[in-house]
Amino acid sequence: MTTRERTVVETALDRPAPGGTMPTSAGTRLAWADVAKGGCILLVLLWHVIVKDYLQIDWRLDVPVPGAWGTLGELLLPMRMPLFFTISGLFAASAVQRPWRSVARPRVARFLYLYGAWLMIHTAVLALAPDFPTDRANDLGALVAQLTVTPSNLWYLYALALYFVLAKALRRVRPAVLLAAAGTLSAVASAGLVDTPGNRAGLYQNLVFFLAGLHLRGYVLRWADAVTGRRALLAAGAYAVGLAAVAATGTARLPGVAPLVSVLAVLLGIAVAVRLARKPAVGEPLAALGRQTLPIYVLHMPVLALLHRLIAEPIAALDEPARFALALGFPLSVTVAVLALSLGLHRLLLAIRATWLFDLPARRPTRRPPVPPATEPPGPSASGPSASGPVAPLVPTASQ
């Protein structure tokens, strides 16, 4: 990639798209980032369907089909959010260098506003599904805690605001020092050595990946640019070996092991995204999803909770052959259904102009005092306009 191409890529990565979505893909070197985000949001949906819906149903099967789906979801745990935050850091790198006045609103206030607004919505909707297994605020104290120190299921939005503030406030600190400190925090949290109620563990563990995407953007872009089929296979092999080694040695809870496995997962995720971006039949739909991660993220949990309430008991009442047939593809089917319902609901909300649910409301323009009309001089002069000629405006017009 030439210097000029890299500049174009970095500028486009940082430029927010209209309507609060992420930047639009423009060529394969940008498309892979959107493809990666699209893949991540699908994996998030699949994981939530498996853990909060599928495994909560009483399947009563003699074969471990639900267990197999649970294992698959766990194998992808090291990739989902670390890759998501690496891409988010990639997008935020240039903004960190800008003045606070130009980034505080779109990068901090916006995400905190969305987090608070959707936390209230989630709290109200999840009250309709009391048996749905997810974090929720059942009283005022819990709600205050979710708004401040222990974020809810919407913690990704909270983390984006917090991570950006930290990255900007500490932008003069050497990146190596920042990454070492964040890596230590991730290692300690993943080993269970600090208290991590609710989703605080994710908050601690993923800062290092946001900072890596931000400060190591050049390396990330070079890795993406250098991906070939052979390198993608090597990345997949390294990740598989890492998972197997951790499982065989039982070292998953040792400090530093989980972050290192996630590094392998992020490299693999980027490689897969690059390869898929070169296949329009798959890459373009994923990239389109990658540009709509916000509405999917904030809407899918209430949709899934209500769907679970409707279908869990009827499924458990089926006979065994029907339950077995349903169990085989249930997670994928429900993931597609939740995705479709979330996107449909998003379009409906936009149609009724509820745009405030997906972006910070626009500031009202400051009203300027009216400009008094120009007055003509008392009489004609050689240097001024004539009584019948045009009068120059007192303030320059837009065209001037």
C-alpha cells in the first residue's frame, strides 16, 4: 500500500458516516473493516441466542446437541469483542489527536447519551420478561450502578466513551506504556483477580484491544494488506493450537493467557474479514451489516427477550423427535429472526422519525439578531451609491 493510499484509508476510517453509522466501505482495504464489524455483530447475536435462549430451553435430548452449540460459542469468545474493539480503536485513531471541542460531542457525549437512553428502554422492556437470564436493574440502586460503575448489556457503548476519554487524556503517554498497563489490567481481570460484577470484566479486558487498534493502526493495516490465503490458514492454525493448548493444560485462568489467545483471534478475524471482503457475494452483505451495528446492538436484546418468552414453553412441550429436529438449527434460525426483527424495527423507528434513539439530537442553531436594513446616505455623492442604485449590505453575504 502506498503512502497516498494509506492516507486515504486512514481518513476514511476516521470519517463518521451520515446518520450515526460507521464509515462506508470504499474499496477492499476499507471493506474488510466493515466486514469484520458485520461478522462480530452476528457472532454477538449468535452467542446471546445460545446462552440466553437456546440453553435455557428444556430440550431433554439423549444426544448433546445443545452442548455442542454451547462449545462452539465458547470457542469464539476470544474473538468477538476484542476484534470489535480493535476495529473501534482503528476508527478513533485520528480523532484522538483533535481538540476536545471537536470530538467531545460525537465521540463521548453521543455514546453516553445512547447508553443512558437505551438502558432505560432495556430496563422497561426486560421487566416484561422476568425469567430471561440477563443483567437487569430491578431497583433504583441497581439502575444507578449500571449508569456508573457496573455497565449493563449495553456496555460496549459505555466502553467506547470511556476508552476514548482515556486514550485522549493519555495521548502524550508512550503507547508502549499504555499498552503494557492495559494489558496488565486485562490479564488480571481475565484471571479473576479483581472483582468484576456484571459486565465490568469486559470493560477491563478490552481496553487493551481498543488502544492496540488506535496506537498500532499502521501494523493492523499492514497485516490486513498482507493477508493471503496461506496467511489466513496459518492464523487459523495458530488460533486452533492456542485453544487446544489452553484446554489441554487447564491454564485458561492464568494471568495473561486469555489476552494472548485473543490476540491470535483478532489476527485471524482480520484475515478472515479481508478474505471475505474480496468475495462480493459474502463480503457486501456483511459490510452492510457492519455499517448498521448500532441499531442491531441496541435492539436485539429486547427482541430476543420477548421472543424467548413466546417460544420457550411451546418448544419444551414438543415430542422428542420434533425437539431434536428443532435443536439442530435453532440457534442459527433464531439469530436470523432476531437480526431481521431488529433491522425491521430500526426502519420503523426511523420512519416515524425517532432518530433520537440512534443519535445524539442535533443542537438547535443559535439565533442571530436580525441585521438592520441598510440606510441610504442623505444625498448622492461621487463615492456612494445613487438614490436609485443598489445599496451594499452591512454584512457580507454567503456568496461574498
